[in-house]
Amino acid sequence: MMVSNKSSFMRLLVWQWKSVGIFFVLSGLVYLNWRYTMVPHIKLPTLPVSVIGAAIGIFVSFRTNSCYDRWWEGRKLWGRMINSSRHFCTQVLTYVDGGMDPKGPNELQRTIVRRHIAYVHTLRCLLRKQSPVQDEHVRAFLSPKELEAVAIESNATHALLHLQQRDLSKATDDQRLDGLRLQSLDRTIAAFLDIQGGCERIKKTPFPRGYEFIAKRLIMGFAILMPFALLDDLGWLAIPITVLICLGFELISEAGRVLEDPFTMFWNGLPLSAISRGIERNLRQRLGEDASDLPPALTPDEKGILM
């Protein structure tokens, strides 16, 4: 996610160079026909063209706003993941075996908390279409047996939550965890499933492709119509004005396209690596690890992008 404004107009032109070229060619052809041929050209009044432009602006803005809602929902889901993870860690360390020993968490408490750290990193990998079993952060917090079991699962994150529930239920059977406290932990695990399901819904449900198709065709058509309304008054200046206005529409539409999936590795994607690292740091401190032994918090790179 870009967290600092280090972009420039030239970078926007480079990003959308194909669209700029198409708008330039379309408006340029209209100008050449008007300037150098004897073919009668059509002069359009500015009012209808302005109305069409306003309608296109509303259409592409609606798509962008809808895509931003998806992006913001993804951020809210991961905000819940942060809070729920902290709460789950505290529950495990204070509920299981009557609370944490002054000497530090016992093996079961440590296993459950470390497995949850692996769960967060695994969800990050799956949303970014990366292999969890190849991720160094996942491998660091799972035993070889757990890693082998996760590798063959159709839903690795669900498998990890299943292991959590199994261990907590066994702790209750062994009278190491009170039944009422198990119910509280069960609700927290259900919250993780809700968060995971919301992320999967966003990831696996693309925005209707008809919106993008219609938006692009309308912008192209507008790039042809607009010079007919401007040439008599502005001459060759109609070309850059047409390019600039159509580029504005295209950038609004493209902003929606890149916001559609908030879990990509593109510059607009949510900083899942930074969020996962933050959760890992918080939970490892609760396990008693020294701050100097924790991995550093991720910061934006030289381009102002936080991954």
C-alpha cells in the first residue's frame, strides 16, 4: 500500500501510456480530418457533449466507489484480525492451565499461540496466492508434522483452526481448561473463521466485468465526440484537452480496477506483510520474548510502498 505521496504526473502518464496514445490518436484523427481534408465535418454543440461527459464521470465514479468499499472492507477485516489475535493470545495465556506460570507460558500455551501466528501468515499467503508451506514465517511457527499436514489441505487456514479447537477441547477433557472458558475461546475461533470467510469472499468474487467493459467503451466514444465540439473554437488545442479529460476518466476507472482486489502485491494492496508482522511481534512479546529478539516492524520502501 502506498503510504506516502511520491508519485508524479509523468508516472501517471507512463502507467497509462496506452490510453494516452489511444486518446491522442482518436482526437488527432478528428483534427486532421477537420484541418486538411475537404470532407465536411460535424460540429457538435458543447452542451450535449458536457452532459455525456458528466454521465460518464458518474458511471466510472460509481464503479470506483464500489471497489473502494471492497478495499475498505478488507482493511476492516484485518483490523478485526489484529484485535482478535491479541485477545485470543491473552485468553490462551490466562485460561489454559489456570493462567501463565511466573516462569513463563507452558508448552501447550506456547504451541497454541505460535500456531496462531502461523495461521495469520498462512492467511496472508493464501490471499496473495502464495504457497504457505514455502513461506519462511509459516515454517518458523509450525512443527514439521503440522507443516506436512497443512501442505495437503484444501484450506490450510481452516485446518490450523481445527488443530486449535482440537487441542483446546482436549485440554478441557484433561481438566486443564474450564468449560465456560472453552466457550469463550470457541467464539474467538469462530471470529477468525468469519474474518477468513470475509476475505475469501472478496478475493473469489470479482467485480462484474460489464462495468469495466462499458466504462472503457464510453470513454473511447467520448474521445471521438469531444473534438467535434471543440475544434471550431480551439483548433489543435482540442487534442490535448480531449486527452486530459479522457485521461481523467480513465484514471478514475483504473483506480477502481486496482482497488477491486485489496490483497494483491500491487502498490494499492493492503499491507498484509506489515500487519502480519505486527501481530507476530505482539504475540511473541506476550510469550515473554525480549523485544530485541523480535523481527523489526516493516516500514515503507524508497517508493513509499508498505507491503
